[in-house]
Amino acid sequence: MSEANVENSIQNLDSIDQESEKEEQFSELFEKSNTLSKRLDPGQKIKARVVSISGDFAYVDLGGKSEGVIDINEFMDENSTCAIKVDDEVEVFFVSVQNGLKKLTTLVRGLSTVSLAGIRDAYEAGLPVSGKVTSELKGGFEVHVGKARCFCPFSQIDLRGSRDAGAYLHETFPFKVLEYEEDGRNIILSRRALLEEERQVQLDALKKSLEVGMEVSAKVRSIQNFGVFVDIGGMDGLIPMSEVTWDRSEKVENILSIGQEVTVKIISLDWTRDRLTLSLKSMQADPWTTVAERYPADTEVRGTIVRLAPFGVFVSLEPGIDGLIHVSKLGAGRRIKHPQEVVEVGQMVDVCVIEVDPKNKKISLSMEQKNQQERPPLPAMGEIFQGVVERVMPYGIFLKTESGVTGLIPNSEMGTPRGTNHSRLFPEGTPMQVIVTAVDEGKGKVTFSRSGVEEKTAENEYNQYKDKVKKEETTASGLGSLGELIMAKFGEKVK
């Protein structure tokens, strides 16, 4: 190929590149012009460049030959200094077309409209207005937006529909115009609608940040019989009863209270139904991780019967650890139809560990190997014993005496005010004096009373006092008779 042909080829390629570059530039300009020149809808958010600042307005480029205006007061700081300049890019909302100009707003604090026309434009554009709560009326509040008198119902002043006028009077808030009727003579506002929109934005952001296994802070909002509702920053989550504590016998009211701050773990997320499931017990050590070490096979242990079922008996060995005695292992010596024939809830029983399955959280127990003849003799009614606290349960305290007998002190016999936290007041090992109030030889069950000790002591002291007085009276009476005899003899000698 000659040098001339090579040069022509290069020039042709340069020409093609230039034409291609022009097409790309034209395409970009056309797309940008087409985007900005589209019809704007009221309330639509756009980005625009400031092209000039004159008088009371800042003018922005909306594409092509179209311009919009923004009230310059929206950019003034406390020192009346304008915070924008030409060529700055701003985010604005389209309000309406007025006198041939497209009016826009930055919506920093809501439109500070001073005319009914401005309120109407905000209503049609779905944009907020800034209003001052001036007085309380029947059913709501009077709000001034500029010089216009508007009405906000109690149910629309906040998310909960508060009627505490003191919290809102003479305060300025952004409001959404719900109704604009009768040429501005009937204007209904809502602050709640804006708060709900803000909360939804927060919830959407919160949903993106939450993951299963994450630990979050929460505040207890309400306690129900199926679980506990908590607030985790604008969103409600549920702690099922099975996830409150490892100890199934513990009442939730003894653990949580309304307004209490807790740390919980997310165990399930279901955004299709807006369900967030949380766990409080996951923040505590799992007692089943070391259960095999504490309860090896053939170990003899003592527990409390917490539930009866047709197939067996559930026994609480410690908070969060329950074992099962199959109905065939109850040691009744006969065929029984239901465990209630030989045992009852709350009864302390001595059992033997047959098998431990930490993975499935199961412990098999048996009462068959227990020799009832080895059981220590039960005390008699009215005897006073000294013992130590063995276990604290929601319904009472189990006390073990020096002779090895364990009995229950019902809460009603503790002599403490109703609702007292016995776990805190009487930890395990606390010495205590009690009196026997009931004995069931067949079931080996003993009931104690702590408050009855004082009554019994007072009764004994009174009986001792009575015996002492009676003895003194008898002694005094004997001396009196002897004196009379002496006096009588002395009288005879005088005669």
C-alpha cells in the first residue's frame, strides 16, 4: 500500500472516531434534556443547578429553556447570609406553576406558606407546611399557617393521639394538609402523617441493617401470656415465652417489667409478614452445654416435679434443665394409668439418671432404683427444725433439714409481703428455722412454715409463763396456810 493510501485510511479512521464521539455527546445531551424537560409532578424531588440569584428568588435550570424559582429565604442563615451561589447543585421539590414560573422548595422545615394559595398548592403537591399550634379546641388544636387558621384533630397531632395540650401549645411543627375545602375555610392538618412517613423511612433502613444472630437493644413494651413485645428503635419484636428464660417454671413477671431495657438476639426475620422474633435466653449461658458433666448416668439426684403427662413426669433438676421419668419408671410397683395416681406437681423426688442427650436436650430419669426404706424418717406435726434453703421456686422455698428431710415452705407461709423476690432475699444455703405444718407419709411429703415459728414460740413462751404463775400461786398459797396454823398455835398459848 502506498504512503498516500495509508494517510487517507488514517484520516478516514479519525473522521469516524470524531463522528462517533459527536454521536455519543449528542446522545448524552439529548437524554439529559429529555430527563429534565419531562413534566414535573407536584411533590416530585429533583436535582437542579443554580443559574442565577436575583431579588427574592434563586433560579435553577430544569433543562432546555425551562427554569424554576426557589424563595431565597430558604437559603438564608441566622446572619441573613445566603448559603448558596451560582452553579451550586441543590435538591428541591416541585410545588406548582405560579405566574408562569415553576415554584420549587427545599423543604428544610416545611413550606412557610403565608397565603391560602400556598396552602392549596402544598395540598395538591402533597408537601408539608409549617404551622404554629395556638390554642386547644374541642376535638383538637387550632394551628396557624401564616395567617390562615387551620385545625389538627387530637388523633393527628402525634403517633399516639395525645391530648396533653401543654406539650404542643405555642410550638411550631411541619404538618401535612389532609383536607382543603370551602376555598380555604376548612383546612385539616396532620402531624401524624409526616411522623408515620419518617418512621417508615427509619423502618426501611432498620430492616436493611438487621440480620439473624445480631444482638440489639430493646425496651419492654407489653407482657402477654404468649410472649413479650419489645421496641427496638421504632419497630416491635416478639420474645416468645419459650425464649424468655431457660427456667420454664420462672414467671416472666419476675424477670421483666414494662419499660425495662434488655439486650436480645434476633432468631427470626419475616419481612413478608413484618415479624421479628427475638430471644432473651440466648443472651444467657446454655445450661445444656455442660449437662453431661453434671449429670452422668447412674447419678442419684433430687428434683421437683413441674408437670404431669399421661406418658410420664417432668422433673426440674435446676433452672433450665428438666428430665423425664417415663410412667413405667415411677417405681409404683404396679401398672398405673396416669402419674397423678402416685405423684403430684411440686413434689420433691429422688431420681436416678438413666441417659443424657445434650444435643436434643433430653435427660431420662427413673424412680425405680430408689429404696424407699432408706428415706429418712419424717418429722411429726408441730416440730420446729433448723435447715438451709435448698431451692427457691416461684410458688415457695424447699428447705433441707439437718436430718436430711426436704420440705416445702409455701409463699403464704414465708411471712414476707406479697410479691417479695425470695431468690434475692433467701439465696441457696440460707439458714432458716421452720415448723412442720403437714406430713404425708404415703408420698413422703412435708410442708413447713416460717411464719408459724414465731407463733409457736410465742405460744410456748405464754404457756411457760402460765406454768410459772401457777407454780408461784401454789407456793404462795402453801405458805399462807402454814402461817395461819402458826398464828393459831400462838393464839392458843397466849390464852
